[in-house]
Amino acid sequence: MLKLENITKSFNGTTILNNLSLEVKDNAILSIVGPSGAGKTTLLRSIAGLDRVDSGKFILDDKPFDPAEASDTERIIGVVFQDFNLFPHLTVMENVTLAPTMVLKQSKQQATDNAKKLLEQLELSSHADQYPFELSGGQKQRVAIARALAMQPKILCYDEPTSALDPSLRDAVADLILGLKKTGITQIVVTHDPDFAKKISDQLLEVKPINK
Amino acid sequence: MLHYISEILPSLLSGTVMTLKVFFWTLVASLPLGILVSLGRNSKFKPLSWILSFYIWVMRGTPLLLQLIFVFYGLPNMPFFHIVFERYDAALFAFILNYTAYFAEIFRGGFGAIGKGQFEGAQVLGLNYWQTIRKIVVPQVVKIVLPSIGNEVINLIKDSSLVYVIGLGDLLRAGNIASSRDVTLLPLVLVGVIYLLLTLVCTWALKYLEKHYSYYR
């Protein structure tokens, strides 16, 4: 279980997150919804350790942790970025195996075997040797998910998973996220799309811009 | 005429070897140094960034010819410490310092073209700074900077002729000696042809490299 207690974060004197607390149960899907500028992405980035919060506590399974400090081998949070941030010079397979070999020190063979399983699960097997520029948006997103899952995170975060895709893919993304739930992973989804959020989530958090 | 050419060719070719030695070692040293200097210049540790900016400013702001003269004739005559270089070492030292500065600026542009997303993508996967630079950033930067590097590489072949000023026997010097000794321009025409061949090979090599890196967009 991931708990956030009294998280506060401001940029240049503007408070973005004010004393925010929340709880995500294991294996649940939490959606964070709200208009742009409400701090959804900031919250996600703080959980992922990309931004440092000003004050507040993160607690995972009753132990406090600092996402921005988490030592490299204890990466417990995976991120699927809005525009995926795949590595364009690496094949799909290399994108997925790079971090497991370099960070988790898996052997090349072991990392490749794991990656094959993930790619199969995400229907990407036939694209293993392609480069990101050869893939469609939906395929890129699934590569980004495979890349994050290869690090065996406890929690997977998505930043606006529907916004960079064709609207017709919205349901496919929802099915994908619901499908991953069966593997036991906890998921946090930032979205501006309330219908999408309702469809997938066990828990819903609405954030609003803070009025000055 | 053919007989004359065959007579002077050995000295021109041994000059070519010197030209290639200066070219090769300058390239081998200043490309990686250029990457390090450009990283240092972007460093958050300000004094390092200032020192490197100053270094680049001096190296790009003064003629390479002057730098060569200064390294060979100036450094041994400094008031408190004397640094004496052999001719060849002096040439390499000056060329490496100069070309590192140019390469650093080219790489700085290349690093700037890598989006923040690539760094964040690597960070959330747990890659540390050097792993990110080595595996994610540099391979992409190389593709971006290749055309500009190519320009400098071709410049370097021709710039290497400046070493004549400190009395090093390179290709141009060999041609010059033959030309004034035999009172003919033919050696200098040959020198021009050899430079053209050298730059042609470089152009091909660079084209091949650019093609090699076109496997992704």
C-alpha cells in the first residue's frame, strides 16, 4: 500500500499541491483527474521521483521512502510518459532490456527471456527488432509499458495515457490497464478524461487548481 | 616530368605521414575530450563551467597559428616555469587544445538537442548519470553532430599544414622545399592533389558513417 501524507509542493512561490494526502491499495487502480494546471502531473512526477516535494511523507508498505532518493536497484515505481520517451536509437527489444541488464545486472539472456514474455503479453512479439519510429502510437505506448514492467515495479504510473493516441484507442488502453491489474500490479493513472477514469479506476482522486 | 615526380614523391609521402599523424592523434584525443568539456561546461558546478567557457573563448578567439607559436616558442620562455615541448609534441598539444574547444561547442549543441524526456525516461528506469550519457545520450548526439564534426575533420586535414611554422616536416613543407629548390610549381600542385585525395577519403568515410546512423529517425 502506498500512502502520501501532507504532500506540499510549490514552484516559484505558486503552491501546486497543498497538504495532499492519499492512499492507494495494493493491486488497485487510482485515477487522478482534474483540469490542466491542477497539479495532476506534478503529483505523478513527485511519486515517480522526478520532482522533489517541499514537505510531506511517502510511505510504502508502512515504511517511509523518498522517491527522489530511492537507490537505483530499489526502483519500485515505473512510469509510462505521455509521449512515451522511448529511446529512438534502440530497438524495441533493446529498449526493454537496457535497464534490467544495466541496473538490475541481469544477464543478457535472462533480460531477453523476460522481455520476450512481456512483449508477447503486450502483443508486440513481431515488433521486437523494430525501432520506435516504425511503430504506431499505441504500439509505442505498449513498448513503454513493457520497458517499465521489465524493472518489476510495484507501482506503475501513467501520465495522460489517452492523450497522445487516436481517440478510438481509448477503450483498448482501458482494457490494457485493466488486464495488467490481473498481474497484481498497482497502477496510478493521471488523466483529464473523467469517463476514461471512471471506466478503469477503483479509486478516484479529483484535484482542483488552488485559488490564490 | 614523370621522372621528376617519382623523384620528389618519397619526400612528399613522408610529409603526408606527418600530416596524417597530426590529423589522427588530434582527432583521437579531441573528440572524447570535446564530449567531456561540453559536459563540464553544462555542469551545475559553476566554477568549472566558467573555466571551460573561458578556455573555449580563448581557443576559438585566437588564431591556431598563434597558439602553435605560443606553445612552441612562448611556453619555454615563461617567467617562472618553463615548459619545453618537442616540435611534434608542441604541435599535437596545440592542435588538441584547439580542436577540443571546437568539438566541445559542437557537442554542446548536440546535447542541447536531446530532449529532457530522454533523461527522465532513463532516470525512472534507474540508470545513473554516466549510464545515461553513455547508452542514451552520446549515441544520439553522435548522429546529430556528425555533419558538423565532418566539417571540422576536413578543416583539420588542411589546418595541419600550419605546423610548418614550428619547423615540422609535413606535406606542405615537403612541397615547399622541393618547389623552392627546383624552382617549379609542380611539387605544390602535387601537394594540392594529395590534400584533395585525403579530404576525399574523409568525405567518403563521413558519408558512410552518416548512412550507418540513418537506421533510426
